[in-house]
Amino acid sequence: MSDDPKLNRAEGRQCQQQTSDWDMVARKYPSLNTAVLLGILFIAIVFRFHKITLPLVDGFSWREISTAMMADNFQQRSWNIFFPEVSWTGPGPSYQGREFQIVSYLTALLYQLFGWQDWFGRVVAAFFGLVTVFSLHRLTALCWDKMHAHAAALAYALMPAAIMIDSSFLPDPAMLALVTLGVWLFVEYWAGGSRWLLPLATLSFSLGVLSKPPGIAAGAAIFYLMVCWILEKRRKQASWVFLSGLLSLAIIGAYFSWAIYLGRSYPPFHIAGTGGYIWDDGFWTYVRDRFYFNSLWNTSVLWFYGYPFLVLLAVGLWMPRNPAKDPKQRVLSAIPYVWLAAAIILYLAAAGEITSNVWNFHIFHVPIAMFCGHGALLLATLSSRTVLTPAVVLRSIFIVAIALAWSTLPLVRTMKKPIAMNGKLLGEELARLAQPGDLVVAIAPEVGDPVAVYYSRARGWVFPPGGGDAEWSKFVADDATAIAQLEELRAQGADLFGVAKNATDKEGRLFIEHHDGVIDHLDKTATKLADLNNLLIYRITRP
């Protein structure tokens, strides 16, 4: 913003003029805003359902497979949602400390109704993504105005990171959809809506945080509005919000206490999302690693946003909207900043975990989309006094085209590359050779990825065996230790051993070269069933 008061007043009048122009047209054509929202939802559908039947072999394969296994086990073994179970730690039970399994449970219901398809989880996630688009639109309209609501929703619909996460078999789409819905309902209640909106908002927000803990950051917006009521001496309303918040936190705390207990009580004693926090690694370790900023920047540029969206974000943050005249509207207009600030605090406390599991950035995408939308409007309108001129329309089309060509299309294509396809092929070959009840040991191209176990449609182990404190993404130092691990799995009932010939650990060591002694041991003690260009499978014989 300029330091010149006259210029600032002119910009303010321009912004108000643009909004009033659009409002006049919308009043003349009442269905125009609805038509625009439906068009944005259609765009979101196109991008989220494109290649929806892609197997779980993309860049998020590892995490998607664990979610998919939990869906399998709900449908095949137990419908108790409080006992999520994976299939890569032996015959089981393999209960783990996990978030509340909304996405996997809904997917299991689809399996029960229509039969197993590995892409059903993507469909569930994509529908949650559409809920986010709608809720973001309505929230932005309340906080800013309808033009910004359209721009923010379109930015989210086209954002590569949002497209990728919303079409992946992950819990994060449910998290963002439910917390955004909860915040929107609460803002409606705060602005004078029905009192029944408060329990609905509490329920939606609580389920969102249960779906994934990073969703708690969105609660800062609700807390902020409660404090505003306290300052306005509206203590009765603030008290109801405070009690609802306590109830929500009690439910969330109770569930995750149970999840920690479950993870500590059953082999392999695994609790998802542990490690990588500032209290684990130490403050000075974070400082030395510059709070993982290099990783954040590389993820932002090469995967999640690309330069066009980063430029829109920078413009939207650098040039804030002029303060509204209405005090209530000024309070609401700060919500995107409150949400973004809370997400940044979350990042500073958990940068190691978030940059290692990048889908955790999803909590940022609502405020990022809002600021990208604001930045796009600023660049499209420039000095125009109205948003309805041909020049503004042409600039808007140009901005969207640049975002599509330079960000959306190339980055989504990169993230959806089938990098784990050899693991899937190994699993399918194991499924062809397995007998009912067989347990498999499988090494995917990325060591530790359970994709081959999943596509074998059997239970078994990754190799080296993982979970808990065990290191499962790199091979042990020598053949003797690896052979001992394999013999222990044989004793536990392992029937098939399969390895992708390009299986490489995180230190770049190829299994068939680093552990050629293990291959020699299998040649002597097991029966070779398949030796193809890309995989090797043995039937493990009993002593």
C-alpha cells in the first residue's frame, strides 16, 4: 500500500466501486453468483476426477497404501472404527495409533456395497475436496465479498497441491473439508445466524481435527471470534462458544489418547505422526536446519504451487484489502490472516514432520487460496474502476491460462507419475502365485513402501521388517543380519518372498547387489517361482 493517503482513499473507492458493480449485476441476475459457483465446482470436479482410477502408485503411494489397508481390514476383519489395522506387519492383529478413520471407513463401505476397487478411496477424498471448495467459497464471501469468494474458490480448484491431495487416498481431504465447513458454519453463527449452527460447527470441526490433528490450526479463527465477543462484552455468547470448544477438545483429546494407547499396546508399536517436532529434535537443531526452509521452498516450487501461484500469494499478502467501514466486517476480514498465522505457528513447531510428509501442508490451502484469489483480482483489475470491462476479463483469462500452463498441468502431471508401478506389478505377481492364507515378504522399489504387500491381496511384511522404532527404509549393514531377519519371518509363517530388482534403500543401495548373500541363501533354502526382468519371487520352504 502507498504512504499517500489520497492514493489509499482512491484505491479504497476503486475496490468499493468494483464490488458494487458486481453486486448490481448480481442483483439484476440473481442466479449469476450461483452459476459462477457451479462453474467453479465443475472445474474442481474435472481436475480431481481426472485419472481417478490411477492405482496407488503415485508420489504419495506409501501413505496411501497404509490408508487403503485400513479400509481393507475394516471390511474384511472388523468394522470397529476404533481399531485401525494395517497388513504389512504379519498375520496380526496389527493395530496402530492412527487418526480417526473417516476416509478409510467410508471407502470400506463402498467395498462392501460395490466390491473392491483400489481407486474408491480417491473418489471419497475427491468428494471431500468438493466440500472444501464450496465451504471456502461461502467462508470467503462472509469474510470479504462474493467476487473474492469466486476468485478464492477458483484458485483452490486449480491449485496443484489441492488437486493432488484431494484426489489421493489420504485422510487430509476429510480434515480440511470438515474444519473449513466448521469454521464457515461458526462464522455464519457469529454473524447472526441460527443458534443451531453452533453445535453443527462444533461437530464438523471436531470430526475434521479427529481426521488429522493439523486441522486444529483452523480453530484459531473460532477462538479469535470468541475473543472479539468477549471484548464486546457479549459474555453469554462467548460462554457457549467456550463450552463448545472445551467439549470439542475433550473428544479430540480422548480419541488421540486412545490412539496412543493402541499404538503402544500392539506390535509393531507404531503411532503415526510421531517424531520430527521441535521438542523431539531440539530448538537449535531446527535453527541449524533453518526450519527446513529449503525443503519447503523446493516442495512449493517443484511440486505444490509453482511460480504463478506463489506470485499471486505474494501480491495478495503484500497488498491487503482496505478496511471495511462496518466494525463487524472488519473483524471477519481478519479471519484469513488468523488462520494463516496459526498454520505458520504449527509449521514452526512441526517443520520436520510436515516437510517429510508434505500432505500435512493441506491445512495452509484455505488461506493460501484466499490470498491467491485476492492477488489475482488485484492484477486483473489494476487501474480499472470496474470488474466488468473487456480488459479486466482478458487479464483474468490470461492469469488463469498462465496458472494452468505453468503450474496446474505440469505439476499435477509430475505428482501423479506412477513411480511405484514396479511395486504394484510385484504385488500382482505375488497374488497370482499365492495360495489362500499365504503370508508374503515383499521389497518394493522404494524400500519400506508396502505397495507390493497391498497388491498381493495378502498379509505379510515389508523387508526389512518395519514399524515402531525399527528403521525400515534402509537395508541392514550385512547379509548375516538380513538372513537372520528373514529366518525369523520364516518362523512366523512367511510363505513367499518377493523383491523388485530395482529395490533401493534411502542410501541408494540396490538390494540384489547389497544383499547378494541373501539371494544365495534363498537359492539354497527356498524354491524360485519367478525370475523376470523386474522382479524375483521365491516360495519359502519349511525347515
